[in-house]
Amino acid sequence: MKLSLFGIAFLSSAAWICVFTQSSYGAEASAKPNLIPSAILPDQSLPDTASLTPAHLQDFQKPLTEARLLQSNSATVSLERKATDIAQQEEPLDSSPEEEIVGVEKLQKPTSTPVYTIEADEIRRESADSLAEILRGLPGFAVNDVGFGADIHTGTFYRGASINQSVFLLNGRPIGTNVNTYHGGTDLNSIPTGAIERVELSSGTAATLYGSESVGGVVNVVTKKGTGIRQFNGFAQLGSFSSSNYRGSYSGSLGAVDYLFSYQRFKAENDYRVPVGAANRGADGRLFNGDSTQDNYYGNLSLDLNDRNSLSLDVSTVTSRRGLLYFGFPLQRDRLDHDTVNLGLTWKALVGNGEDSTLNTTLSFNQDYFSTYGPTQAVFFRRGILNSRSFNARVEHDWQTSKTNNLRWGFDLQNSQLNGEAFSTLPRLAQLNGEFDRDRFQAALFALNTWQITNNFQAELGLRQNFTSEFGSYLNPSVGARWALSPNLALRGSWVSVHRNPGLDQLYAFDTVHNWLPNPDLKPETGSSWTTGFDVQLAKSFTAQVTYFGSRLNDRISVQSGRWANIGVVNTNGIEAALRWQVSSQWSTFANYTYTDAKIGSGVERGLQLSTVPFSVARFGIGYASNGWEVNLYANYFSGARRALFTLASDSPRDFSPSWFSFDLGLRIPVTRGLGLTVFLENLADRSYEKANRIYQPGLTYRVGLVSDF
């Protein structure tokens, strides 16, 4: 493997280059909730950067939070304060006790691409039971199989990219396995929400930091930590079709160690009525084999060694048992056992005597065990096992080299192993029965430099030099820029080179579920993705973000004639928009819209939309909150998607499923101090609709629960 000369030159000299940059850095951090990046706040285009300390500048590297959807408390931060005023004051000028502007929780470093965050409070308001349900409310995402009856067949796309073409992280470390067969993958419907503090969505130059396979973006799930205060939180919910959701957590401290432990159990029978022609419609007209059970254990230990060093250990497990529903197939009985373990140890250290240099070191282990088994149409039996394990190490140095320059650099190491078994009693497939065991080693050096060239113009330059045991070495650069045209308007853009290697299963494992053959001659998917857009503040409490996104992916991997193959070029273009408006101290509203044109550029399907990727999705919400009472109304739109996978004999691969529109209502009613009643009504119009390829959503459903905090 050879490291490119360009990569060596940058990685060895970046620290020297950034030391000599000498322009002011027009932004800073605030300890109170706020709305818009400082680059587009009124009267903040010319801050006095001489008053900013290294501690303030270090906060530039925290992600900008842009999608706190329906806020209910805290105080409005005056938009007219100078950057230096915000850095020096703890209390907002406007002390209205109930009002907070929707859109951004904290004032942090502006970036060349939008960064959205959904917090635990909003997750609770939306009554989200899984990570898939959380993501469907974020701009850019199209999730077409969530809620009742959803299985591992999530059908999740970010900007037209599939799950394995985006990077999924848990507390900044990878949880994606790059496994692609039906009975293996990042199962977003099996990741419960009880231990989640927030979910952060980024893109663009973030690929430099977290992986060149980030065609769509980077999703980072941040879990809860103990605060040292003894507290018990409980939640019990019952709902339609024998669904139940129980979770509890306990936090406190033992000496210098803060701890938090939690448990969550979700269960649903999902035996609702479905129309004729639906997948897995039983003789009684109800969904068959759609039951689901998940158990989640989570624990976190945090220790401050001294005022400059801290340790954090967290462990999470998920045990999932469920039936499988196949797109377009009549009646299947296959079961899926899915068990995951994720463990991470992080050491954070302030380097030197100041607070402008932070070193983060992480060691982690991730395991996904999949076992699919069952009879097929009562004709034959099949079983497929995939056991994916990865050991990861990461060192990152976050260095504020000057008032105008920040450098994040470091290295990643990952050793991945995949073993399993394929078994079928079908005579023509018996020759493919057997076990397999494969591994892959990957390493990367990365550096992302952020330079505030003028008060109003910021540039980002990133390089990621990758090394793999199977596909050699390759360099992926990225660039980004942000220009504040006025205190109320900023333009931004990014470009990044992307590279995704075939999964070990696509190369070496026979898929017993679909009878898909592996292909050891697969080439990596390569290409680039880009964004351009603007952030605007139309009024003190009204903000908008609009982004055009695009990508070109060569040698995309899919299935042809029952075998994994490189099918050619896919060109994706689209628009995402996010609007936030705090109408008053009690009323707030938001609207998200995403249009995605993911067009196949070569082969027999040239010119067609990628299968199961909708052209348009939208979500609108309006909420009221006062004195513990909450009312949140959501509207959802889905344009339908092409039925190109597992179609019936009478279907055309050019057909689209019908579009649909639905309303959901969430309520929170205070009972006593620390105890509340929650109600969530989904699909208020009581109309069943097709989520994806003969998979149907039931009519009106309910969830009723009690939440307690002691």
C-alpha cells in the first residue's frame, strides 16, 4: 500500500501551516439556548475577537444543533447581542420564562453543511420507540418502514444513500457493520430510545473525520450519562396490537464515579388487518409473523481523574426477536434473532496548560449477531447466520492553533471479522451450504482544518488517507466554505470524495434468504457528493435552512440475476428545507421537506429512480406547551416509491406505490409533580396506507403511558 504524496504533505505539515494563519474568528459559544449560528445573527458580523479566550474558541468544534423541533421551556436569547456579550454573560437579556426560539439549542461554530440535532425531549414528544422513528423527522431522511409492523427491512435513505452508504456512530464510534444481506444490517428498528440523549446528523466535511463511505451523511447517537444526582426515571406505555414499552433508569454517584444504568423492553404483536395483496396476509386477513420483541441494557460510568483528565465507559446490548416480512411476498414464516453488544472506553485530556488543545482516545468493540431461520412456503427450510465483530481504536487531537484556525487530526484503526453459516434443504442449493470466516483490516489518517479567513468567510479543508487489507490505499479530500453575506443571511457549500468498499458478506457469503450469490470480484463504490445552500433568519423567531445536495456514485453495488454486481452509475440530486418558527412563548412550529431524484445512470434500468427511494417526503408540526401541558400535532407526507424489489408477477418494476398523507397527535398531561400521562394517536384519519412494497400501516393506533421522574 502506498500513501499518496499529497496526503503525506498535508498530514505532516498541517500543524505548521495552521500556526501562521492570522484572521479573526467571528463566532463563539453560549451557555444558554439560542437560535442561529453566530455568522448570521444580527449585528454579529464584526465581533471583537480580541476578547475571545481559547476556552471560547474551543467550543467552535462542537456540532451546531439545528433541529430542536417543538421547544417548550427555557428562555429566549436576545438576537441583537454582540458575540463578545454572549461570551461574557450567563443570563439572557429577554427573561421571558417560557419562550425559546425554535431551531438551534446552543450558539456554536457555523459549518459548511447543516447539522441537525434532535434532543431527548423531542424524542419523547414524538413518542419515538426506535431510532428509525427518530430519523424520519429530520431533513434529508426518507424512512419508509417504521412503527407498527416494521422489521429490519427499514428502508432508510439519507439524501438517496442507503444505510451502508452513511456512517452510523454511537458516541462517536462506529456501530455500522457494512453487512448487506437481508438478515444482517444496521437494524434501526431494534435500537430503542430510552438511553438516547440526542441524535446528531451531519454531512460534508464530516466524512473526513468519520469515514469516506459517508455518501449521505453521519448519524451520531449520543447516549445519556450520570450527573452525580440520584434520580430514577420510569416509563410504562401500552398501545394497539398488544404493544408495550417499559423502561427505567437510575443514576447517581459513588465517590468520584458518576453512573447511569437503564433497561428497556419493547414488545408488539402487530396482528392488524391488511388489504388483499399485502405481504404476509394470513387466512384471517391480518398481518402474519409481524411480532417483535426487543430488550436493551445500557450502563455508563464516568470519572474525572483531575481537572484535565476524564474517563468514560459505556456498554449497551440489544436482544431482538422478531418475524420477517418480505416486500411483495405472500406468506413467510422466517424468524430473525439479532443480538448486539457495543462497548467503548474514552479518555479525554486537556493537553498543555491551556484549554485550546484536547486529546480524545477511544477503544471500542462492536458485535452484531444475526440468525435467520424458518420454512419457506412450507417447501423447504433455510438458515443463515452472520456474526460480525469489529475492534476499533481512535485518537483525535482537537487543536485551536490560533484565534482564526482550528485543526482536528488523528487516526482510526479497525479490525473487522465476519463468520457465519449458510444452510438450505432445497436440493439445488445444498451445494452452497457451509461455513465461512473472513476478516478485514482498515486504518486511516485524517485532518480537518477550519480557517476563519475574514470576519465573514470561513473555509474548511480535509484529507482522509485510508489503508485496507483488501483494496489498498486511497485518499479522500473534502472542502467546505461558509460566507455570511449579512447578519441575517449566510451561504455555504461543501464537496467530498467518497469511497465505500464492498461488504464482506457481498464478497464471500451466500444469502440463504434471497438465494443471492456472493461476488469476490466486486469493486468499491467511488464518487463524490456535494451540497450548497443558505441559512436565513427572516425574523427574530423565524429561521430557514435550504440545501441542494447531489452525488455521483460509480460502480454502485446491487443484485443482478441473483448475484451481487457493480451495476454502474447512480446520480442523485435533491433539495431539503427546514423551517422553524417560535410563534409565541407557548406555540412553536416547524416544517421539513426533502426532494430526492436518485437516478440510475447506466444499465437496463437507466433513467429510473432507485427502488424504494421516494421523490418527496415532508413533515410538519405545531406544538403548544404551558405549565407541564403539551399538545403536538404532526402531519406526514410520502410520495410513494418504485416497487422494483420482490415484485409480484403482475407488477411492473416501473410501478410506484401510492402516495399517502397522515396526521399524528401527541399529548402530555401533568398528574402530579414528577408524574405525567402521555398519549400518542397515530394516523388520525384511520386510513391504511402502503409504506413500501406491499407492507401496510394500520389505521388509527394509540399509545398511552405514564412517565415519572424522582
